[in-house]
Amino acid sequence: MTTFRRGFKSWCETTALQFRTALGLKAPDPLPAERLAAHIGLRVVDIGLIPGLRAEALQQLTVADPTSWSAVMLTLGDSKVVVVNPSHSDGRQSNDLMHECAHVVLNHAPSKALRAATGALMLSAYDKRQEAEADWLAAALLLPRAALLRIVQSGVSSEEAACQYRTSQVLLRMRLNQTGVNLQMRRRVA
Ligand SMILES: [Zn+2]
């Protein structure tokens, strides 16, 4: 279990709220990962459109082993682009894109970059701490406290809520527990 720097978790909540405000959304509203990506200048591209990603690599990533990768961040010239695995469910793709957005928001410098065969393409790789931070921020961006409270108060099923917020039920349950919203609601009912 990673210990985050002091104040990191509340900073994530504030950041989730600030982006919603910037995009004209209310605190408990779903924040589509694509909208955030566009807002922070992260281009999302179709895997077939990446120059320099060889046909064999594409085949390996998407067909031969379609579940082994979720999303990759690439540096193409001066711009960062992200490719999300199109073979995954909508909720998973949204989680994965939000995770890549989180790396950008956190200004993470890749701990290493893998250069593809042509040399024009760099695949970003991050260290464990950076991955844990991106996971936490992505989860807070998708499901900030205000959203969790709305979900619990409205009484929608976790399946429906996961669908509305384009995330997984696993992440929803995790956030309800980690933020204490579950407990808070149970106390209110009791
Ligand atoms: Zn990552």
C-alpha cells in the first residue's frame, strides 16, 4: 500500500472539482475522460493511426494479446498522445484514459521511455509511486466525493451508477470505502 505525500488526497478532490467547474459541470456530475483529455491538451488517437507502430506490434497488442495492455502514452514529436485499448469495455477504457490524463495533470515525467523501432515514437513508462498517484487521482476525477454522495443518496444500483459515470463497479465500491462515504451514509440512516 502506497503512502501518499501529505495533502495529496484532498488535493485530488479539489482538482476533480476545479476541472468540473472549468468545464461547466456541477460537482457531482460525471466527468467524461474524453472531455478532460481535450481540456488538458491530451490527444486520444486510434491505434491504427499511429505512425511507426508496426503492424506486428499492433497485431500483438490488439489481436494476439488483446487484454494485456490498457492504454499507452506516446510522445510524437512535441505532442503527447494516448492510445486506449479498443477491445476493452467502455468503463475500462474510460478508467484507462482517465489514468493517462492523471499522469499529465500530475506532471509526471516518465521514469523511462521506450523508443519504438522507427525512433519517432516514445512509449512512456512510469514508476510505482507515479502509477499509484495516477490511479488515485483518476479515481477521484471519475468519482469525487460529491458524486459518491449523489449516487448513494439517489439510491441507484451500483451497476447503473457505474454506467452513468463510465467506470467499473469495482472502482465505485473501492471509492465508497476509501472515502468513507459508505460509512457516512450508514451512520445517517442508523
Ligand atoms: Zn500509468
